[in-house]
Amino acid sequence: MGIMTKLTAEPGTRDRIVEAADALFYQQGFEKTSFADIADTVQLSRGNFYYHFKTKDDILDAVITLRAARTQSMLDAWTQSAVTPAASLRCFAEMLIQNRQEIQRYGCPVGTLCAELTKLDHPAQGGAGMIFSQFRNWLRAQFEAMGHDRQSDALAMHLLSRSQGIAALANAFHDEAFIRHEVDLIDAWLASLASTSGAVTRPRRKNSP
Amino acid sequence: MGIMTKLTAEPGTRDRIVEAADALFYQQGFEKTSFADIADTVQLSRGNFYYHFKTKDDILDAVITLRAARTQSMLDAWTQSAVTPAASLRCFAEMLIQNRQEIQRYGCPVGTLCAELTKLDHPAQGGAGMIFSQFRNWLRAQFEAMGHDRQSDALAMHLLSRSQGIAALANAFHDEAFIRHEVDLIDAWLASLASTSGAVTRPRRKNSP
């Protein structure tokens, strides 16, 4: 059938499958999304599709790997763009406003996938949970840099939790004003933490005199 | 076939179907749960089952009606048992500790069903969201009784949001200590609100930490 030959000459196909699955899992859920849904979106024949992925679980693993890589890139960009750890944390809160349309329609991609896979008792639930851990570890590092020491992990979990709650209710009530009000509360909370830690004026390592 | 005769003599069957579906929708999700799953749990023949419900969506409507009734009973009980509005609000926070096992395994039943039905763009998403509104309206009434006036709805949404975030992360990380720590933070926040509201508070500490 020459499938091998055809596909090795088409390098972007696997990526297109994973991108399509990523969007469908987010928009309509993992369980609801069928192999056929994904193949239809990418407009692939079954043969072409099966060359890349044999099961929906294989696609899920690839989607989680893609999301983990994107999350790391985003966290790295926040770290590099912000002058202080407190400013980095505001990037995290700002994400809720930047993604407000998707959040209102589909909730948080991390939280909703985790919740669904946990209910399904799916083997990939740990992998999906690792994306939460990426955020948690990065948030903890910012609070540590602000001087919060042993409190840092609890503060990271608190902020992650606040963001999850905001996404859940913004999704249920489709309420953008609610998102903005809650992000203002987070900013005020972060400002109070920065002022009590004494680290608000401490610049990051780069360009130190 | 005498199905009518048989079933009218068996008054608990419909309730048993709805109870079983309620648990299965919570534990494994709505989309994942099949008609057959529910019938197997209740150990009913297809004929018996179809007498009561023709579609899974009909069962979902009945489950949402059941959950709404239970929610109202719980809220009424909190209102009646607590001496002050602040004490009522602590009942809400305490719910997270009382339900900590289920929350760690399956998340919040209200939030996870809402999120799933929104992704499915299911006609019942509004009904599921009404259960959030029951909590929101009750919480708002407590804050109003504490004297928070026009702030009351925002405070209600904030507290509801905090509870959703706690449930989401407790589910992802299976972390009971996190739940208890966050509930302590909510209690401290409620205490600070009670003292600033100017309302006379006579808290009766029936739930020691």
C-alpha cells in the first residue's frame, strides 16, 4: 500500500494529529473525543492515522507531552520577562485574563483533563497531574525567591488553587467580570506578600550591579 | 408483558436508578457511564429500565433534580443549625473536610459535572449550573446577614471559588493536609470578615480544628 513511503514524506502529520487531539480533548473532553473525530479534523485516512497512533491512549500521552513542553516554555518566558519574582507571579495571574475566552467556554485545560482522567482512573492521570506539578514547582520557586522559605509550597498551592477555582466558576457562570475581580484580589494578595517579605525591590540576578 | 403491573408494584425502582446514576456520574463521569452500567448496578432488565427512563439524558435530568433537592436540604440544615451567619459559612467550609475522601477521589460533584456538561455543550448544563447558583445565593444571603450589603455576591463567589480550587487540587494531588490547611485559611478569612462587618457575632465553635 506504500503507506510508509507516503508518510515519511509528510513530516508534519504526527504533529497535526497531536494538535487536533489537544484541541478536541480540551473543547469536548477526552472520553467524548473519538479516533474518528481526530482523523476527521486532520482529514486523514485511517491508514495514515494508524501509522502514527494505534490507540487513543497513545495520542493522549503525546498530547500530555506537548502540553508539558508548552507549559515549560511559558514558565521560562515568565521567569525571563519579569524583573522580580512578584512580577513573575503576576504573569501567572494575568494568564487567567489572557485566556478568559477559552476558560469561560471550556474551563482550565490542566484542571479539566486531570479531573476527567481521575474519574476514568486512566493510567495517564499521573502524567496529566505532572503539569499541575510544573506550575506548583515554578510558583514555589518564585515564593522562595521572595523570601518565604518553608511557606513557599503552601503559598504555591494556595495560588494554584485560587486559579483553579476562578476557572471553574468562570466556566460555570461565563462571567468575565468575575475573573477580573478575582485577579485583582490575587494581585493585592501578592502585593501584600511582597511587602511583608521585604523582597519587593530585590531585582533578579540578571544585570545586577 | 405485564411490565406496568409489575413496576407499579415496585415503587423504589425509579429512585434506585437515579441513585445509581448519581453515583456513577460522579465517580466515572456522565459521558463514560452507559445505560448498561446503570442497569447493571441496579440489576434491572432492559424492559424494566426503559419503563422508567428512555434516554440517558432523562436520567441526567432526574439526577440533577435529586442533587438540587439534597443541596437545598443541606443548606437549610446549615442555616438552622448555626447561631450566626458566620457560623453558617463555616459549615460550608467544613463540608470540604467532611467530604475529603470523595473529593480526593472524584473532585467536587457540582464542579466536575458542570465542567463536563459545558464541554459536551449538553442541554442540561444550565440545570447543573443551577446547583452552583443554589450555593451562591445561600452564601450571599449569609454575607448579607453579616452586613456586607453590596459586597455580598462578590464574597459569595470568592468563597465558592476557593472551595472549587481546593477540590480540584485535592483531587489532583490526593492531599488531605492541603484541604485542612486551606479550610483553616478560609476560617481565618471569615473571622476577619465577621470582625470588620460590624455585625454582632456569637460564634458557637461546634467544629474544633
